[in-house]
Amino acid sequence: MTSVHVGILLLASCLALLLPVQSAPGYINGRIVGGVDATKNQFPHQISLRNGGSHSCGGSILSRTYILTAAHCVTNEDADGKYVAVAAERLTVRSGSNDRFSGGILSQVVEVIFHENYGNFENDIALLRLEEPLIYSDSIQPIALPTFDTPADVDIVISGWGRLWHLGDLPRYLQYNTLKSISTERCTELIDFGFAGELCLIHEEDNGACNGDSGGPAVYNGEVVGIAGFVVGGCGSGYPDGYARVYYFKDWIRKYVQDV
């Protein structure tokens, strides 16, 4: 068994960690997202999470005041190696726009809540509470939590402003693509890294999530079923991408967000 790069999808931390998994493919030089521009109001639940004014991650509108994203998007490690929340005043949310630079509305985050057992890619889930409630419109809408566990071998739609190829450019306009779910057992066979709460999405090479897509939604049957977490072997490799399985965390989410 050899080591391959397993990278959290944060803009600033491309392939930063190593895990023992199966043989590594080469880096991909072509277009990896493999998607197309989203149309106006196609993903009204999608937000751009801004850290210090710049896009860092994606997320999903759950209610007028709560956003769903990934824990690694909103945490740092302190001197003791413990995870601490990014200061809420650094974070804003752009909703209602496909344009990474403009449009829609900007909302201030006032509270960051991340899973108490987050670490080593597991429990990679967080909630952001907004200062002012969102006003719903055709371009700003919540997305429902999953009503049942996500089955294997179904088409899953992902969206985000992540890099268009490994170490490549960020798109200005929201992109989307369709991947396919696989079982945890199959994911373990492919990357030797399956665990409870994980949703693995497989794809052809030159497709999939990349840096900047972190925290963004994976959607099935009109419900948010995954939160973008990590890639293996570089963006667009032949390995599945790792998402947090939202169904697994429904009770945790509802501890904080009652109106979902």
C-alpha cells in the first residue's frame, strides 16, 4: 500500500494531508470540475462563504438564519492542536447570486457552531448563524434536509465556485456537475478510508470537487445530502470525493436549527 494525497478542499490548503490509501494517480492538468455555469436561480440555496471578504467555501441555506457548511471551513488549530472557531466577525455570506464577486446580498455571521467531535476528516460539519434573517426570494431559498439515507448508485448534483483544475483558477460564476453515490464499503475498497457519516461520490477523471467547493452542497431528490469535504489524489483524480453525509447528522443539526 502506498500513500496518496488526501486534501481538504479549502482554497488555502490544497492536498495538505497524507493518508495511507491505494495507489496514486497522477495530477490532472485538464478541466476537473467538468461542469457548466449554473443558470439564474437554479441553486437558490447555494451561498459563498467569505473569510476576510474573499470567497473561501460554499454552503447551503437551511433557514432564514442558519447556513450549513463544513467544519474545516470555519476552524483553525490552536497552539495545543485543538480546533477553535474562526472569529465570526471575519465571516460573511453572499446569497442570491451566481457571481462570486457581486450581486445578491451579504450577511454577517454572528455565531460559528462546529461539531464537537470534528477531526481527521470526520464529523466535518458546521452551522453559521446570521445576524439578520434572510428575506426569501426566487434567488434565495432554503433547502430541505434528507428525509431518508442516501442510497448508493444514484446521481448527485454538486455545485460551487471551486477551482476548475488542480491548482487552477476559480470560476467567476457558479458551476455544477453530476456525480454518483457509492456505498461506504465500496469507498473503503477504493481509498481505504470509509467511516460513519461519510458520503462518497464517484466520477470520471477530470470531474469532481476542488479547492473552494468545500462546505458546498451535494443534492439528491431536492434535498441536501452531502457537504463537500476532501479529495484524494488531487482534484479530478479517478478516486471518489468525500462528503459529510447529512442524514447521519440530522439530529445534531436540529439541536440548533429547529425550523428545518
